Amino acid sequence: MSFTISLSARFKLIFYVPISSLADCKAAVFAAGAGRYPGIGKYTEYCWTVLGTGQFRPGNAARPNIGKVGEVEEIEEARVETLYLDEDMAKKAIKALKDKLWENAYDTRSAHPYEEPAYKVIKLEQF
């Protein structure tokens, strides 16, 4: 049995998120096409998640959603790794993390709660 899948460009997105926002962030990146492996229709919503502790100190110009300016904050976070089959999909996923889920007079909320989410994108090579 053999099959052919075009793997001309694959990317891995790694991001860190507080546990309380993990489900929203996963839903956002999966809706943007994340986690389809090894191709569309085979497996969906694939990711790897591990828990850890993040630390940051908001500077004077920061507007933190969590923590206070000038104070060190430690928070339980998840590191999430997922795959994308093309560059555009990876860009859509990053946008999905930052986009507003809703906005009204009382609240503005994004999938990811941080002022600037920590993430990285790695281009994978096929061997």
C-alpha cells in the first residue's frame, strides 16, 4: 500500500498559553487549519501539550492582562506544538491567537490573553 502526500512546506507552531485559555487557543488554531496530519482528512486537531511555569515582568509601557506593571509574575502555562501544511495556514493560526473573540463596551477578549503572545514558527524539512 502506498500513498503520496505533498509535503513541500510544513511548519510547526509552538506557543505558550495560560491553562485557563488553553481550550480557546486550541480551538482558534484548529479553526485556522492547524493539526491536520499527515494531510487533510487523515487526522485532525493534532497537537502536543506540556505544562510548565512561565515568568515575566511587565515594563512601564506594558498593559498586562495578567499581572501588574513592575512586578514579576509566574503563571502555570501550557506549551502547545502543532503542525501546518503551508505557510499561509501558519500565518492564519498566529492571527487567530491574537484576534478578538468578542468586543463590547465592557470587555475585549482574544483567544490568547497576553498583550503579546509568545510563539515561534519552525519550517520543517522533509528527509
